[in-house]
Amino acid sequence: MHELQLLMDGFLEFSAKNWTDKQSIDKKLLRFIQNHKLIGKIDGFLLEKLQHTEMISQYFYEQLKSMRYKLGVEIKEHTLAIIEIMNIFFEMEIKDLPIVLKGLSIYGLTNNVNSIKKSSDIDLIYSDPVLLEALLKNIGYRRVEPKGTHEHCVMLKGNIILEIHNYFPVIDYTEEISNKAKKAKANHFNVFFQIPTLQTTKLTYQDMLSGVISCDFLGGALILDANFQVLLISAHLFRSYVNSQFQYSCGVTLCELLDVLDMVNHSSFDYLIFENYVKMYNASSSVEFVAYLIKTIFNHNKFSEYFHKKESLFPKSLFWSGAMYIPSHKEEFLYHGINEFVSKLVTNRTIPLGDVETEPLQELLYNSHGVANVEYISFRKNDGSLVIKLKFPKLINDLTADVFEIFFNSRRCCFVVENGEIQTEAKPEGCNWMLIDYVMKYSVIIELPFNLLFEFKQDTIGMVIGITRWGNGPLTTLVPVLIDSPNKC
């Protein structure tokens, strides 16, 4: 695939500017392929080209072969699982058949092995999710509670993870978010404060029946035609992006963008039918976002010319309590993680760690109402941990609460201070926090172990601390910081 070859060439060019040794480039490129789920897209020609690239080693090539082998095993397991389910429907002469979403369904449509996407689960939608769950239990699956309301449940059997959908969510920006994004951009700001309440349209099994075909490769299961495939991929990409917070590459996977290119070039794709779907299911933000990415990353394609609007902005959520961010460079959708994000936002110095508490940070630039709701923040090291001390104005019991979110590497901490107590929501192993001096003002001590912060042996890491006071706002302060490894001190 020509587009994938350009991406690989671009990544190697990017790597050459940032790393010098082959081992670092090997690891970064393997991570790039894994994060963007590209292993199924690498054909024999590109594989041979990579093998003869001087910048990478034989180790990379061997790891790539291992990944391709594991993908082949996974595809076989998923295919047999779907066929087993379909045999039950045909044996019981059940008229309505399940629809396979994403994953293998695209391969079933194209019959092209390079359309295979690395996927950890199988997604199904059905007219009667309760019946489908019961049928799966009869063949050895067990139920796990779902993570979102759009899922009926998750079913497990051996290596198979199967999600049964109630509906497929299609989100869209509210007018308030769009207007605030335009105002922020006009004032040359990438960060603005707005609770990311989004409009959601529910795409149901009955909606999808107008665009299904039977797939022999998957035992007669139903799959979606190219028009619906592009709609679902766009909606999934956009939803992942908006909710990505500080994930690598803003939650965008290049594999899905390449799938869109495959689908719009498929013989069954029709621009007029697709445009009608976009209007019918309020998917304009999703499709404009994907068109923008195709234009920005690949710089071509009729799809982007047809749907991309130059004035469109695409803010993403940083904190559920109300901070949003507008990316401005394509690298943010490809290579950037939290370290690069923080480097872009931080204007003060990198913080060196010592046994003595640092001077309190003076510049807290990102505040929802122009004034920081943090009075004091300092850093020090202690027995293999980073210790952060924060001081705040007094909370009013039963009326106000402070929500803390801390991001580093791919981890998230979250806790709430309310009525003189801490309630923990997300706590990676080894992390701790405590409340002190809860009288007129109060302080919080946070301890984060170095083995989590610097697990990749970095010299410097990026971290984002967000604090939102609810009850009289919300008032949000976002604190991005760069912290030196204690080994540098």
C-alpha cells in the first residue's frame, strides 16, 4: 500500500532526527506499528523494503515476523468463533442474523489480506441482545459487565473476547463547543475550557439492515457494505479521538484511516448514498474529522475534497471536568504522546528533583476563569518516589469538591476531595495520596513511584495535573510539567 510506505518513510525520517542508535529506532517503530494496528497492512513488498533499511536491525525484522504470525493465529480463532455462532443460528432456523462490525468484516468485504486489522475482540450487533447472550452461554461463553451503555455485555471464551452492542454511538459537537473552539483559535489559544457534552445518535441493528450483505468467509454472518463501513469507522475514530485525553497519537489509529481509503475505493461505495447516511445519523463531525486527517496526513483523495471543510476545528477532551485542546500539527495524530504534548504547552523550566522541596511554581497558565484555584505546588524526591505537594483554598462541606486527575506515560490517577475525605477513582499500583491540614485551607500530598514515571528510562517525562473545583464553577486549573529523572540530578 503506497500510503503505508509513505508513513513508514516519514516515521524513519522523524526517528533519524530524534534518535541515533538502532535499538531505540527498533523499539519506537515497533511501538508505532502496534499502536496504529498496522501489522496486517504490511505486505511482502514493504516487509522486504524494511528488511533492507539500514536504520533498523535484524531484531526489528524478527519481531515483525512474530507479530504477523500471532495475527494469523488470532484471525483464525476469530473466524472459527464467528462460524461457530452462525452454525447455531442456521441449526435453530433463527431468521435474524447478527451483524459483524469492524475487524474481520472489512476483510470479508474486500477479500484482501492487507485489509486485516489487529483487533483484540469481535464486535456484534443484534436485534435481540438478550437472546444472543443466551445462545453464547449455551456454547461456553461467560458474561462480563460492559464498560459503556452502548454495549449490552462482553462475552468471554478462551482467547475470544466478544462485545454485543445495543447500538453504535455517533457523537457530534454541540454548537457551544464549536463556537468556543473558534474563539480560542482566533485568540491563538490551543486550550480552552468547556465541559465536553456531546450530542449522541444511536445507530441500531435495524438502521444497519439497509446496508448488509452475507459473508461466506464468516459462515454466512452479515457484514456492512462500504458506505456503512466508512460511517462506522469515522464515528469510531472521532469518538476515540474526542475522548482520548493524553493517549498516544490522540487515540487515532492509522489502520482505520487506511481502511477508510480502502472502502471509498471499493466498488460498492457511493458518495450520494454515504452523504445521505451522514445527514441521517448526524455524523458530519465524524466524517469531517476523518476527511481532515486524510487531507492532513496523506494530502490527497477525493473523500477529503468532498467532505473536509477548511474552517473546521476539532477540539478533544483533556479532562472530563472541562478542559479541551485543539491539535494543530499532523505529528500530534501520528507520533505524539504525553511527553510531546507537555513540551508543547510548558513555558517554564524543566523541574529537577532533589531531596529538598522545589520552589513553588509561579506560572499556572491554564485556568478556566483566569485565576488558578491552586495556591501552591512543589516537587521533591523521597525513597524512590516523586512527592508533589499542593495547597488549596478551603472547601465548603456538602457544597464544593475538588477533582484531581494526573496523567503520565499511559497512566491516569483520579481522586476526589470532599467533606474532609479522599475518594479514589483510579489508582495505579504504587501511587498514593493523603489529605493534610484540612481546616482553613488544605493540602494534598501525592506520591508517584519512579519505576512507573521513568519506566522507559527517559531523562525527562511529561506530566499533566488537573484540578477542578465543583460547586461554584466548575473552576479548572491545568498544570503541565516536565520533570527530570532523578538520575540526572
